[in-house]
Amino acid sequence: LVATLIGAVGGMIVVVSIVVLDRELRIDDPVGAISVHGVVGLWGLLAVPLTNSDASIVGQLVGAGTIFVWVFVTSLILWIALRESMGIRVSLEEEEDGVDITECGLEAYPEFVTK
């Protein structure tokens, strides 16, 4: 039952996160990967002590910090390699339209569009 509740809360968090990233922070995340894997993944890590008495919130925060540093450093190295080898920017028009439209031909979450 508790796992179901944790999953349900994660489902609500992902919707709020997508709206905040798109509307408030204006981050173009066409597949919602930041919300699903980053934000709700963090919720999942922090929820472990709710079901496991051997887990601590401090341990989970240390784990989350470690994961963040690893992903950041690895991504930075790959980003620099891609930037130097083939470029990483889309055109200004593609950026304004949204990469989800230019790459996939549709809005990832059309109900959240604010145009």
C-alpha cells in the first residue's frame, strides 16, 4: 500500500514538474525526462526511509548528491566533446518553436502549451 501511495505522489509530482519546467523556467524538455527521471527519481530516493527503517534521509541525500555530481561531470564531458565535434545548438527558429515540434512533429504535452 505504501509503495502505491509513493508512486501516486510521484505521478502528481511529475505533472507539476513538467508545468514548472515548461511555463515557469521555460526549459524545453520535449520528452519530460528531467521531470520523470530527475525530479520524480529524487522523490523516489527520498521516500525510501518511509518504507525501510534501516534507511536514513541523510544517507539518501548523500546518495542523491553523489548521483548528481556523477551525472553532471559525465554530462559536461560529453557536452564539451559534442560541442567541439559537431555542435549542439539548434537554429533560433527551432528553439522558439520548440525542439519537440521540429524533431518529433508534435507537442510533447499539448495541454500545457502557453502560446
